[in-house]
Amino acid sequence: MITEQKITALRMERQHLTRKANETEYIALYRETQPGQNVYWNGFGDPPSLTYRADFNDIEYNRERQRTNALIKGRFTGGNLGWIVPEDLEVFAAAFIKPLDRLAPKQDILMELIEREGPLTIQQMKEETGMLVKEITPVLHRLQEAFLVYEDQYDGEWDRGWYRFPDMFPDANLAKYSRLDALKTLLKRFAYRHVCFGIKMAKSFYKLPEKEIKAAVAALVDDGVLTETEHGFILRADVGILETYAAKPPKSVYAMHRNDFLVKSNEHNLHGREWFKERYTHSYPDMLYYMLIDGEFRGAVVGKFRYTPDVEDIMLDLPEQEATARKHEILQAVHYLCGATNPIKRYQGEAL
């Protein structure tokens, strides 16, 4: 029998929140949860991180992968920056490319300049064209979404060169996959690492039209790869695993930042509701973190992002007795992300 508890336990195992990943396991986890992103807000300029998952410093590990172009940068989910392995470039291009039928005047100017003089930094483009940085930047971003240019960020420096995309990846065939086939590939990985999901959960993560997600899921069901259950869509290969799975979700508390794979995929629940927004309403400027307790989201940390997060309150939907008993554990988890010396002002509305 498949139960929610079994699904949660297997998800925690596959996310390496039960046991931290070694390097080989991490490479597989990273690839199946792409695109990687840095820690929300307080990770500016840092490499991507799968927080809590590795048994080594994955920020430094990914810094080296950036340096050697084992991770490459692009604009994917909703035009957001992310890092992928180059082996998946053609898959991600098929899934996320936003083609340009023809170039607008400013796009044409910059493309011609990069083709003639490139690679160029934004400052060099400003000097060559007389355009302002605030004009140049959005044009480059749109060209980036069309996979016409590539920003070569191999370190944390701000002055980065922009290349014609074919100059950096001459062997890439951006038409190798249809969008449907690319989405089928990504959704199989998503299903494996999430174990069970709904259409809007996949939409939350990939930021693609719901009808395209539905079509890819339907194709995977027709192929016998996915099956629909009362809990959501599950890999057919996982049905037997879950029916006999004996592990239970580990007792654990994690403060999850907003770029975390599980946070982004849970913006909507299985029933399609924007449950984070509905469940954790507050009057503070920012939602800082979400609390993953025993494998389930059971709370939120609110306040304001400044140079360091200003933590105003920890809101939980645990029974009062459990919230009291696990207070120290929960405070420690929040301090892990916001900093050990950063004060937490309230817990469940009561001043600390």
C-alpha cells in the first residue's frame, strides 16, 4: 500500500536529506534537480548550492565546476539565471528557448558588435555604443533567453565577457529535441527526485505553460513511464518500491531558502493551490525561509532581507506541545541559514 508517509520518506532519501551525498551521488542529484541556483538573497555571486545535501562543501565544489565550465550559465525557468551541466544544454535549450523572429534595433546593434568585436563586457559595449548600462542589460538578457549570446561567468567577478552562443558551443544542436521530448526528460528526473507530484507543482518549478506540462505528463503516462495515483503522478517503477518501502521520515528540521528545489516545487500543492501564500500569511515585508520538519513543510520564517536576514518571527503549524518541545531544534535550524549571531525576535509570536 502506498501512503503519504512512505512517499515523504523516499523523497527525503532521494533528496539526500536523510543521508548526505558523496561526490558521485551529488553529481546525479544536481543533474536531476537542475537548473541549480545559489542561496536565495544571501548568496549573491556565489555558485549554486544544494543546501544540506552534500557531505562536502558544495559551494566550493561548484565554484571549481564553474571555473572549468563543467557548469554553464543560462536563463531558464521564467527567465531566471541558473546553472546546468553542459551535457544537458540541448535539452534545456529545447525546453526554455524563447526565440526571436527578428531583432529589435538595440538587439541588432549589440549582436552586430559582439559578432564583430566580441567577446565584450557590458562596460565595453557601453563605450562602443554610447548606450547606458540600464539599456544594455535587458537587451542582453533577452538575447540570452534566445540562446544567441552566452555570458561567460567562470568566477565571482562582475566584469564578464559576452560571446556569440555558437562561438562558445559550436557543436550544440539547439534543434535536437522538441520541447515535448525535452520536457519528458526533465519530468522523469523531477518525478524521481520528488517521488510524487502534481501538474502545478511541476509548473511551479519549471515556470512553463501548464498545457505543455500536461501534454508531457500525458505522454509519459501513455509511454508507461508515469502512473496517476490518488497521491499524484508517480514513476511506474516506483510503485512497487513504495508498496514495500519500510522506512519512515527521519526526525529532522531544516530551514529551506526560497531557491531550494523543494520550496520552488511546492509553491503549489497537489491540488493546485498556492498553499505557501495561503498557509503562511503575515504582515512583514519578506518571507525568509520555509521550515521543513520531519519531511513536511510545517512553518515559515518572516521578516526582512537586509545585508543579513532580519528575522522577526517563526510561524509554525505544529501542535503547541510539539512546537514547545522542539523550540531549540527549530531555532538552531534557522540560525544555520541566517547566521548564528543574528537575533531571532519572536517564536510563534512571542518575544525571545
